[in-house]
Amino acid sequence: MEITDLCNRYNIYLESGITTNGYLINEEMIPFFCNTNMQSFLITLDSSKDMHNKVRFQRNASNSYQKIVDNIILLAEKLEPKDLNLRINFTKESFNSITNIINSFYPKIRKKIKVSLVQIIQDQRKNKIPIHEIETTRLEFEKAGFMSAREILKTKGYRCHADLYNQVIINYDGRVFKCPAQNFEKEKEDGILTKKGNIIWHENLLSRKMCRAGFDNDTCMNCKYLPVCFGLCSQKLSNVNVPEDINKYFSYCNDIENYVNMAMDEFKKTDLGLAHISKYK
């Protein structure tokens, strides 16, 4: 029995999405995407064409960049999902060339694609690009017709969807994980999906991730931005044994402060004044 039949039988609304490198998508998949109400796609490019093809090469194909671009256009034209997100990964070395990606998409299709710009984590630790430079580049994509992802302060009440108890990732072999940003190794699985559809949780591992608040550390408790941050990544925090590593690798306070400063600098350009909070009723 197909999943759509099950959903119809129990009157369950189905909406699906995938994160993919986009390489194997083709037109024959469109009916399946329609049947499963596939409304969300997160597809990655590793910087501009030349850099991408160096990083993500295929044994029998030298231009994976163009194939992925063509497949994104295919989805935009034939499927038109609600959220077609192109995530552009970049490094300090490749950052200045990523706007070349704009011309890979013809103007009328750009409004159907949302672009997010993400510096690779390993590169951030060595050569973090200032937020205002990333914002300037984001605006170039926006002016060219793309939608763009912009999150200044993540005030949604939790740090990450992986912190939600009822959110899970089910691997093809039935192993269950909380976080997608990892290798799906045996020792990192959080549970197993049984043939009856129940999840047997590995309680010891799960409790280390779910029973400790992300702000349960001195760095967060003494941070003025805690009310809009909600603390550190629970998945990473579960692997921290040295308290100093929290400050070194996982603190978000500097990023938040940079975003706030940038927003205030932009506000000053409007020549508008800030009213005292007591004037609002």
C-alpha cells in the first residue's frame, strides 16, 4: 500500500520535502513528487561553477554544476513547490565568485527559487566572513529576482527542529535519528523503527540530547542575548566534555550581536527616531 493511500484512509494530510544534492532528479520523478505532495526541496551548490565542479566531481561527468542547475529549473517549471531552496555553500576563497550563479538561471525562473548563503562551518572557524558582506551579496541575488532567506534573530521558541521531541529522521533501514547534520553512523542512532511503526528509543543517548537545556552552561546564562537565542545546539552539546569548547565552537552570541549592529546601522540610514518603550500602550 502506498503512503498516499494510508493517509487517505486515516484522513491525514501529507506534505513532504527532501534535502538532496539534486544530481539524480529527472522529469520521470515529477509524477511521484506530485503524488506525495513534495513541497519542499533543499538543493545545494558548492559555490560557482568552476569551484563546484572541483569539489563535487563525478567519475564520468565533469559538469555536475550544470546538471544540478538544470534539475532545479525543471522543478521550478514542472512542479513549482512552495519552497524550492537553493543553498549556496561557500568558503572565504570562493565567496567573491558566488554571484556568478545568478546568470545560471534565466530571469523569469528566479522568483520561484529561494537562495540561502552558508559559509562552510570548517571554513568559518578559520576565516569567518563578516555578516554585512554576506548581506550585501544576499541583496544582489534578491535584486536579480530571487527570493532570499534572511534570519536575523531566530525567535521561534527553540534552537532547532532537532530539539523537538516529536521530530525524527527515519533512515532507509529503519534507524532513527534526531539530527540531519551528521553521518548516520550506528553509534549515533537515537532509536529503531519497528515493523509495527513504533520507535524503540535508545534512552541513554536520547536523554543526553533532550534532557539538558541548550542554555545550561555559564556562557549562555550570562549572555544578554539568551532570550532570543535559546542556547546551544543540543546535538553538539551532548558531545562536549570540555566547558571551554562551548565558548570556542558553539556560542552564537557574537553572530547575534553582529546582526543587531548591522540592523541598527541600516535603521540609522532611514533618519527615523526610536520612541521610548513607555510611549507604546
